[in-house]
Amino acid sequence: MKKKKITWCNSKVLGGIAAMLLMSAAVEHSQAQSVTIINKMPTDEEDIMAVISNGGGDSSMSVIFLESSPQHFNSPDMPRFSIVGKQKQYYLGIGGYVKATMGMDFEGALNSPVYFTPANISVPGIPGNGAKLQYSVATTNMFMHFVGMPGSDDRFSAYVNANFTGAGNSPKLQYAYVMYRGFTAGYSTSLFTDVNAAPPTIDQEGPNGMTFVRTYMLAYKKNWDNIGIGISAEMPNPNPTYNNYTHAVNQRIPDIPAYVQVMWGDYGSRIRLSGLLRNMTYRQYALEGMDAKNKTQMGYGLQLSGNIGLGNIVTFYYQGTYGNGITSYFQDGSGQNLDMFPKQEALNELVTPEAWGGYVGMQINITERVFASATYSQVRVLSKDGFYEPDYYKGSQYLAVNMFCRVKSNMMFGIEYLWGKRQNMDNASNTANRIQTVARFNF
């Protein structure tokens, strides 16, 4: 008997999918963490069926999506609504979360309810603006995830994710990539970013000393039993300070990050060594005895990061990074224009300052549903022969202490205290504090 072909514009099919999307928000998820097939559409002979899963990490459905999903604390959980294709060879997951935050800044305030960035603390403080009440739902997140031929060597996937942190709460792309046979192409986090070492925070940005960059890339990653490697060619985006004798030109050479990591034990322990090479090209204006020309400065970075799990109770997160010309890779260094700046003795020449940063964090699982964490982080820019203004960014510190409760498998509440300090090149400094709460519902 000839199969009836599915027509996506069929109103009954669309209506059924829409109804199940609404149902997924109300499904009570059992402790068994199983996948529930709600309905096959329209008969057993059709090419697709719709399922609602509870997103449990041990379900076969979750494993299919987990392999090619972003995996840090502020990424969405596995999709709770999926469409399964013919012979279970194709899967389309739809999900995300609604995240609402309320925060109170005091003894120093920042103007973003989403990102607590010590580099943006005013030095000196603005009189009369030492406190601020802020609300946001801008980090509410939605994604679509397609996986084909899971479990085979020809497995491929495509992932698109956006939140609403653009201007006026407009959508802003977070991820858009495809994966096939170890290759990743598209827009994602740099391979110099170790997302699995990120500690849990309500603050969407996280530790100021964490290297975190989203970029366009062509990457290759390979994992064996307890060893993983990766290398990538990524879009260059240097962030220098120019003057009247230098200016920006088009970049020609990709940034090249690579890593090797070793994993051990049953509790997620691992150590990862990463390296980064980048070439940054700029234009020198002609001076007496010198012709105008393009010049390239090399930057590099070395990084050690990972996790240490002590049973089911305690997990440590850590990262330490040092380099030249990589300031914009740090969370706090982005936008500070310190990848290169003018040399003191030759103003038409740019130099790459040294910078270091890192953090250490600890998470304690109090019960199956309640956990707490604390993280301290720091960044420092070292200037030797560069020309800089006294109010240029020199460094910052960051402290986060929080507690979270998963009242249901798809609903979480949390509270967090944040402290930050910015220091300028002339050693002037200022601090800010924030207490914030979050309610997050995954769908």
C-alpha cells in the first residue's frame, strides 16, 4: 500500500503540533526520566510522529540531542518537544526557556540587568546613582535542533539558538552551526572557550576572567575514551586602540585555537590545555623617513581549565589564562580596545599588551534539588611600553555567591550576590554590588 505523504501546511497536522507544544508546558515529568510518545500523526504508516520528552539526561531522546548541544549552565536544557522522522533516522527538537531576573544594585550600580561586567563600573562613581533596581526577561531563549542518522558515522546536526538581548529586546543570535563527522561550521563559541568549565551563575556573562567569545568558525573535534582534541580556524576580530598615526584595515588571517583534554573518573573530572595564535593587521601612516604600509602583530594565548568532581557532592571549576594581544577574549576585556595600543617611542606602531586572568569556583550539591556555588575571578592587563591614558582599564575582580533550587525538572529558582571592582591604569578604582533572583522555566 502506498504511503500517504505528509503535507506540512495541513491544518490538522499543524494544529496537533501546536496543541502538543502547549501540552508540553503542563506535562508532569516522572522520576523515571522516560520519553513519552503522545501521538503518532496521522497513522502508524506515516513518516513522522510527535513526542514530548521530559528532557532527562538518561533518556535515549536526550542523548541524541546532547551530543551536538551547547553545554554550559546558561544554555537551555534538552528539547521537551520533538518530531521524529521515518524509521527514527531524523529528529527535530524545539525548546528553550523563559528566564526572568530581578536585581538590586547598591554601593555602585551597572546599567545592564543581564550582564554584571566589572569593566563597566564608573570610576569615579556617578553621584546620586549608587543604587538601581532592574528587571529583565531578555535572556529568554529559544532554539531548534535537527539531528540526522544518530548512532551512525554519518550523523549530522544543525542547531540555531537566539535570545532577546538585542537592542530594545530584539532577537539576537547566539548559535547557528552544523556538525558532521567531527567538523563544526557556523557561529558558535570559540574553541579557546571552555564552556564546560563555566561555573553556575544567574549573571548571564559569568566570571570576568573567563575567556568567552562567540565567532564564525570551521572547527574539528575528536574524542576518544578519555582524551579529546580540537582545532579551529575562526573569524578574526581584533579590538585595538588606534591613534592619528594608525588605522584599521581588513583582516586576512584567521585566529587559530586548539586544545587537548584528558578526562577521568565517574564525576566529570578533566583537565584541558588550550592554545591560541592570532595575527592582527593594521595600517601605519607615513612619517618622515617612513612610507605608509600595513603591519601585522602576532598575539598568542595559553590556557589551563577544567573540572574536579569529588563524588556527587562537590565540583570545582577552574581556568587560568595568559597571553599577548588577547585581552578581548576575556569577558571583561571585550570592548576595552586593548588587544593593541600605540607604542610610546613610535606612535605609528602598535604593541600587544600582556594580559592574564582566571577564576576558581566550587559547587556544593546540598540535596538532589538544591545546590550552591561560589566563584572568584580576576583579570589584569600589563602595559610595558604602550602609550595609554590614566583612565584606561588595568584590571578587575569578580565574586559570585549563589543558591539554586529545581522545584521541578523544568523549573528553577535562584538567588545570587555579585561584587565587582574595576581598576584603571592610574590605580583609581570603584566597586559595585548586586543581589538578584531568577525564575527559569524550560520548555
